[in-house]
Amino acid sequence: MGSSACRKMVTCVLLFLFPSSVFAADSTAAMLYTNGAAWVNGSHVPRVSSAIFVGDLLQTRSDSVANINQSGSTITVLGDSLVKFAGSTVDIEHGGVTVSTSKGIGATAGDVKVTPATFTWTEFNVSDTDGTVRIFARKGDLTVTDGKETFTLQQGQDTSRDETAQDSDSKEGKKKKKRKQAAGTAPGATGGILNSPYAIGIGGGAVIGLTTWVLLQNESPASPAKP
């Protein structure tokens, strides 16, 4: 096979294995800093900075905290919390967060959604314990939607809401509360291993190494058919 044909084949393989969406995946990442024991998707996180991606599930122990830093925003995940990082918001399964943002980052807990009322510097606390969501507007006003109504929570005010808009005595309401109460165990790993950024990096290294070997082999002149 000629060198030109080999290069074309390798290019096609790379385009097939690594579409543009994979190369752009790091745009959904933020930096995670932990102080104490924490887990991402069930795997222990060392006490160093690391990346956290949209869809990752983060859990902290009762004596630990974690910070998720993005441009213009910091999400502090308090002790004994289980949250899912969603990029423009953080979904609280259990525990609490403190959000400081100028980018409109919000927080959700069940049917309750909390967002800054304006794109100015805003700080607020949201916690979800046993199905009760507590919100405190530390700096700036908040827009709160609880599944029944939407209202403005002014700076310095606090409120509490049921995490579900349904009757708390209904079967569905009781099921949701039980799920929250059972959220204290370490989460299992989510997503296939091939979706992990680490697996993608390892696979990319293997393909690049193979590609380099093939190209080097084709740089050598072919042996003559006859002496």
C-alpha cells in the first residue's frame, strides 16, 4: 500500500473514532477541589484539583467539602451531600450547596428550582434534607419555582418548600422522601467506561501510537521483487 493511500486510511479511521464532539468535550468541564473525602461517580477523589464533567455525581462525607469552580462561579458542596453537576445548574439529591455566581448558575432540588434574578453577583444557599428544601438569598435576589408558583426571594430573605409539588402524604411523595433519606451511601459508577474521559484519552493514545507505527513502516522503501 502506498504512503498516500495509507495516510488517507488513517485519517478516515481517526475521524470515525474521534468525532468533533469528542475533541470539544472538555468545554463541559469545571475544576473540582476537595477538602476531605469525596467521591465522583463512586470513585474516590484525591485531595488535589481534578476535572468534573456535566452529568458527574459528586458526594461528600459529613466532615468534608468540595468546590466546583467555573469562570465567574463557585459552587461549594457542603458536608454529607450528594449532587449532580449539570453545568449551568447543580442538582441536589441530598445535602446542601452554596452558590456564588455572576453567570446565572442555579440549583435544583426535586421540583424546586432556584436561579439568580439578574446576571449580577449573587450568593445563595440551598439545602434539601428529608424532602424539605431551604433557600437563603445571601446576596442579590433569587427567582424560585416550586412546581406550583414562581416568586422572587429578595436579598436577606429565606424560605422553605417541599421538594415535590405533590401532596407529601401521597404515595409518590413518600417514595421520593425515602429515596432522599437513602442517599447517604456512596454512589455507584455511572455511565459506560468508554464514556469516561480517561478511557477516551487512553484509547486516543493507543490509536495515535498505532498510527505512528504504520506511517513509519510506510516510509521505508519496499523490498524489491527481484534481487
